[in-house]
Amino acid sequence: MKLLYALLLSALMTAGVWAQTSSTTTTTTTSQDHRSAKQSMKDAGHDTKDAAKSTGHAVKKTTKQVVHKGANKTEEGANKVSNKTSSNPQ
């Protein structure tokens, strides 16, 4: 059974390699290669920028939630102490 899985896995990996090599065999000029590489780098830069912005927004939102929750709990604790200390003197 292990042998069958190993053969199946190796066949799938080989098929993936063939698919990649067949799509890259098209002939293009050097200027098109440079232009497409340059555009790929630009696209990667934009994607990185967008990812950083998304992460920044998520951090900002989470930080706000934590601060507000902490403030609410602090106020709740202060009210408890206030209620205990302001009892009627006897």
C-alpha cells in the first residue's frame, strides 16, 4: 500500500514538472522578458504594500478594541471600589 502511494505521489509530482516546463517553452524577445520581469517586480512591490497596509489596519483595530475593553474593566473595578468605600457610616 505504501508503494502504491509513493508511486502515485511521484507521478503527480512529475506531471506538475511537465506542466511547468511546457508553458515556459514559448519564445519571446529579450525586451519582453525584461519588461515582464520588471512588471512582476512592480506587482510584487504593490502586493507587499497592500499586505502591509492591511496588517496595519488590523493591528490598529485590535489595539483600539483592547484599549477600550481595558478602560471599561478599569472603570468597572473603580466603581466596585467606590461602592465599597462609600457605604453609610454608622
